[in-house]
Amino acid sequence: MHELLTQLGVDWKLLIAQIINFLVLLAVLYKFLYKPVISLMNKRSNHIEESLKKAEKIEKNLQETEARKEEILAQARTEAQDIFKKAKAQAEASQKETLKAAKEEISALATKAQQEIDAKKSLAIQEAKNDIADLVVASVKKIVGSNLDQKLNEKLITGIIKDTEKTGA
Amino acid sequence: MNISLAAEPLFHLGSFPVTNSLLVSWVVLFLLVIIGFAVRRKLSLVPRGIQNVVETIFEALLGLMDSVTQNRKQSIKFFPIVVTLFLFVILSNWMGLLPGMGTIGLMKELHGERVLVPFIRAASADLNMTLALAIISVVTVQIFGIATIGLKKYAGKFFVSPLKEPYFIGTFVGILELISELSRLLSYSFRLFGNIFAGEILLTVMLFLAPYLVPLPFLMLEIFVGFVQALVFSILTLVFMKMATVEHAEH
């Protein structure tokens, strides 16, 4: 066995040298190449993954905000419409009321005016009647020239006035 | 023309023979360490230049390893040993293809004969180097196996009690497993050594027979063989590591 190994050139000194050689290489490459490069690659892929997740989250947040905005806007719109409708109804009601009040006032005024006119008219007529009676008495006195009995006089005059009223009416 | 199965010593440091193969493996070590440092210095989160190349290669290798382990975490655990084996073996193989292989060297007195000892001899064309790697590979496989499934379960793969089912067959299979584990030392080392050493002899012979153009296709072939052998060595190590970390199915 020993003879065979020597024939093949196996020398334990060289064998150990080669083993140490390789172990040194392994250690150096592990420390300076594999470990840093692989950890860097992991770090980068983690970084990218995180960034993607963040982007997704931001997108989601944006969508939520957009939806909320839309919702709020819609609510505001309906509210505004409600307010507008209410205001319109109120305005219409108040307008009607005002109109009604105005009409009432006008008609009251008109009635009052009519009454006043009627009163004044009848008063004027009464006065005119008295005036006419006096005038008639005076003119009749002048015409007749003598005073009749006061009672008869008055009776006569009233008869005349009544006649004139009848004809005047 | 001198063909020697063993790597020839160029000089001695005390009683320690510095062979041409050892010299080349030192050069390989040196080159890889320099590359490692160069990459380490320029490492940044945004890759640039050589880092891109290294990361692309690492990513491809991790992908290849994933296809064996089916587990990215385990791939990363096995990564250093497998990739170092690959890099060291492939550079060792290719170093022997540099011009001057088998031709430029020192004239030395060996075994009573005056022969040319070339400076360059593929590091893998030396059984010391391939056996060293085989030992490392086999030992690492055992270490990963024990570390992953525990000493008791791992030993249970090889030492099966003859009193349990399937009785002596189980025991016998266990012993066979143990032998196959140890025989890997031989298969690893002789496969790599044989391929690269044969390639060297082929190229040397071709160079002596027809110095121009004719050796070229063989050179191409040897480049390919160097790559394939490096791949075979590292992937086999990976596969055995994976097998060692899988628990034995209960019968």
C-alpha cells in the first residue's frame, strides 16, 4: 500500500500542504467573497421587496383616500341639494305668506276706503239736502212772500224734497 | 520527453519538496484571493463592474444548486465549499494548459536520470492535490450530515443492528454504505487526477509529434474537460452533502 502510494506520488507532506492550501482559500473566499456578496444580494432583494411592499401600501392608501374623497364629495353634494331644496321651499312659503298678507291688507284698506267714501257721500248728501231745504224754504218765502204756518211749511218742504228725491233717484 | 506519474519537485525547503503542482496550486490560491479582495473592495448595494459579473455567476450557481437541494437556505449553506471546490479545481485544471506546460523547466537529476522538470503542471495532475480535495469533500459531507440530522441518526445510516428488521440485510447495507462513503475518496481523487493527467500527457505527446496546429483541437478538448471535471467534482460533493442531510426513510 505504501509502495503503491509512493509510486503514485502521494507524499503526506504535500497532501497536508494541499489541504491547508485549500482550507486557506476557503476561509479567505468565505470571508471576503461569499459572505459579503451573498449578504449584499440578500440585502438588495430584501430592499427591493420592501420597496415594492411600500409602493403597494402607498397605492392602497391613495385609492382609499380617493374613495373617501369621492364619498365626502357625494355626501356634500346631496347635503347641498337638500339645503337648496329646503331654502327654496322656505322662500316660496314666505313669498306666499307675504303675498297673502299684502292682499289682505289691500282688501282691508279698500274696504275701509269704501266705507269712508260711503260715509262721506251720505254726509254730503245729507248736507246737500239740508242746504237745498233751506234754499227751497228761502226761495219759496221769497216767492210766496208770506210766511205760512211753520208746521205746514215744513210739511210742504219735506214733501217737495221727497218728490225731488224720487225724481232725482 | 519525460512522463512522471508523480509531480516532480522543483526545489526543497528543508525536507519539504516544492513540486511544480504545488507551485501552480499556490498561484491559483493567490489569483483567487486577489479576485476576492478586488471584489470585496468594490462591493456596493448598486452593483458596478466586476461585482455584476460575480453576482451573475453566484446567482447562476445558486440556481443550479437549488435544483439539487430544492432549498435556497441549504444552497447558501453549501455554497462556500461547493463553489470554492469548483473555482479551485477549474483554475487548477486550466493552469496546466498554459503555454510552457511540460516544456519550460529545470534540468534535474531524478532517479539517476537527467530530466526536464517543467515549472507548470496542472495542480490537479498531482494525486496529492486531488486526494486532498477528496478528503476535504468527504469530511465536509460527514460534518454537514452530522450537523443537520444529528450524530445518532447519521451513524444509524451505517451501523444497523442485526436484531431489527430487516435483520442482517440492514446491517450489510449499512456496511456497504460505509464502504461507498470511503470509496469516494478514491473515486474523487482518481477521476480528477486521471482526467487531467491524461490530458497533460496527450497534449505533451501531441506537441512532440506535431508542434503546430494539430494540438489545437486537443487543447480545446482539454479546456472543456477541465470545466467538466470541476463541475463534476463540485456537483458530486453537493449531491452527497444533500444526501447526507436527508434522514433515512424508515422501513
